[in-house]
Amino acid sequence: MTNRRLAAALGAIGIALGAFGAHGLQDLVAPERLETWETASRYHLLHAVAMLALPDDARRTRQLWLAGVTLFSGSLYALVLLDLPILGAVTPLGGLSFIAGWALLGWRATSGPPAA
């Protein structure tokens, strides 16, 4: 899957989940849980947009960011919906995936053209 297609899919899902949090969860969860949902949605959408600028050959960065959305945002979405605080233990793994993806992108940008 190309970065543009993945970005489009992540963006559509992120917007849908953000709208669900803003409108569908408003009266169902505590305000601090809505903040958690908003954080998940923000990171989800930020990485969907960033993926648009990612070169298609940056496969590892794409994989790390997708893992980040899944683990970071996904665990926060699940935490809000299921009210299982233990899911918060997964969230840092997603954060590390985001960081690793950005670090790899930076390293790649400074190390010259990728090896064939």
C-alpha cells in the first residue's frame, strides 16, 4: 500500500473516530476520558497527514508510524471505551514507535540516498 493510500485510510478513520469521540461519547464518559480520546485522535491524525509527505520508499518509517497509531492511539481509544486502565501500559510502546519512525526519517534524510 502506498503512503498516500495509507494516509487517506488513516485520515478517514481518524476523522470518524474524532467525531465519534466529540459527539457519541460526550454524555457517556468522564471529561478526562474525552481528553484521552482527543489525544489519541490528535496523534492519529497528525501521523496520517505526515504520511502524505513521506516518500514511498520510506517503508520502515511507514511501518513504525502505523504501529504507533495502532498501539498509541488504539490503546487510548480502547482504554476510553473499555475503561481498563491496564491498556495504558501499551500506550508507551506506540509512543516509542512514533519516536523511532521520526528518528529513522531524520537519519535517512542526513545519510544520503538509500542503498539499492
